[in-house]
Amino acid sequence: MLKLINKLWRIFATGLSFTLFGIGGLILALLVFPVQQIVIRDEHKRQVIARQTVHYTFKFFVGFMAFVGVATFTIKQREAFKQLRGQLILANHPSLIDVVVLISVIPNADCVVKAYLLRNPFMRGVIKSTGYISNADSDGVIKDCQASLANGNNLIIFPEGTRTNPGVKPKFQRGAANIALRCEIQPTCVAIDIQPPTLTKSEKWYHVPERRFDVVVALKTNVPSIEELPSESISKSARVFTRDLEQFFLEEVQ
């Protein structure tokens, strides 16, 4: 009986959390960011403030999920995360909340987002105000990424492109490797482990696990180096580096 009550509470608390997330997105888009646009005229400074606003908003959201008993969050090397600047952050993508957790712990985070999110009323205002990079223009993505990194932003990218279901070997896209090579930057890798698996691509939000889930986020060393890649062509190097990243994350997450 107690297990059933606990599960029903976590279903309710999960729904409450995502309702809060949606309302928060609308408040930011309709109230907070318009005020920032009026008060702060410099576009670059306005985007920096907007990203800080999202950072603290997501930090509150993660804290709320922990408070209501939906999840626990363990951030290893927390101080090292705070010191990141101008880094290309590559992470695995097991759940719906991965980017929220990462932005909550990484300062001045930028990210490449899917173009369809610009049609989402909860996210459109956030994306435009923060200057997050849309993948709609494939030719301009690399240039935008270079500019973002040069400005000291920490650029978050999921090489998988979408969430990978538990038990399925991740299949990385070459976009992340291309960005690393063309921007000539050694990526910083972050492993996200969620147990029991939840909020996956094949699950609805109300398919909660039998117990509260644990999220562990860790910076990883021994990352594959772009300096050791073949120099014949970018396309070949990207193919090799993508394969190396797949193997690296497969071993680290296991």
C-alpha cells in the first residue's frame, strides 16, 4: 500500500514539476525577458543576463524536483563545473531533463537547439532571448558556434542528437565532431547516469519508475583527443572522432 501511495505521489509530483516548468517558461518569455530587453540595450549583455536567468531558473527547477521527491541529483566535481569557460561540452542524452540539469550547473551555457523548438510557446521566447543556436541553418551553425565559444560561452551539445533508449547502443551524429574540428577545440565530456532509467524517448512523463530516480553528472577525463586524428580531411577526421566518442561514452556510462 505504501509503495502504491509513493508511486501515485511521484506521478503527481512529476506532473506538477513539468507544469511548473511550462509556467516558468511562459513567465520568462512574457514578463522577464521583455523587461530585460527594455532595460538592457546592449544585445550581448542582454543575452548574458538572459542565460544567467535561465541558469538560476533551471537550478530552482532541479531543486524543486529533489524537494518533492521525484529525483536526487549528484553533481561530481561541482566546483570544476563552475570554472568552465569557453568549453565545448559533449554529453550523453538518456533523458528529457538532461539539458536542464546541465544548464543548472554550467555557468553561461549556450546550446544548439532543434529548429522545431522555436514553434514551442514555452521555449520560443527563451531561445530567442538567450541567443541559443538553432540548427535550422546548417551552414551558419559552425560560424555561430565559433562566435559563441570565442565569447566565453560553454556550448552544450548532445552528439546522439536525440535521447537514446536504455539498452540501445548510442549512435552518434557527426555534427558534434564537425564542430569540435572546425572550431579547433578539444571538447570537455560529461557523463549523465540515471537510475532507474526514466523520462526516456519511449516513455511518457507519467511512466515513473518504481522508486525515486538518481541522476549523477560527472566530468570525464581521458577524452579522445582531436590532435590524434588523421589530417587528410575534415570529413574523415569527423568520422573517426565520432566513432571514438561513441566508444568513450559507451565505456564511461557503463
